[in-house]
Amino acid sequence: MKLLSPMELLAAEEGRQEGRQEGRQERAWEDILAVLEVRFGEVPYGVREQVQSVQDEGGLRQLLRAASIVPNLEALQAQLQ
């Protein structure tokens, strides 16, 4: 087994953290789109793109809350702009 240098260990840890962050982000997108689909039926491609343009955790949490209470997709899109 090869021993890793401190720089290699740091790079590996950063890669793991980045992978976990991307996983949380993808899960949030899936959750938001699932809520919208249950509430409004098929979610148009443009709305999907707008949802997936939100990258930060706080924005995704806020978007999930909005998805559960907005009266329609147009209201959600207005919040995304």
C-alpha cells in the first residue's frame, strides 16, 4: 500500500467533500422537483433548468419551502428570477 503525502491526503479529502456537496445538491434538486411534480404534474424543462441553476444550500432550502406553498409554477418562477 502506497503512503500518501500530506498534499495528496488533503486533495483526497477535498475531493470527498466536494462529492458529498454535489450529492446533497442533486438530492435537493430531486426533492424540489418531486414536490412540484406531485403538486402540479409534469414540470416543464425550463422550470427544471431554473431549479437546477440554484447552487447554494440556503437557496435550495428556501426553494423547497417555496415549492411546497406556491399556488402555481408561475409564482415559483417569479421567485427564481
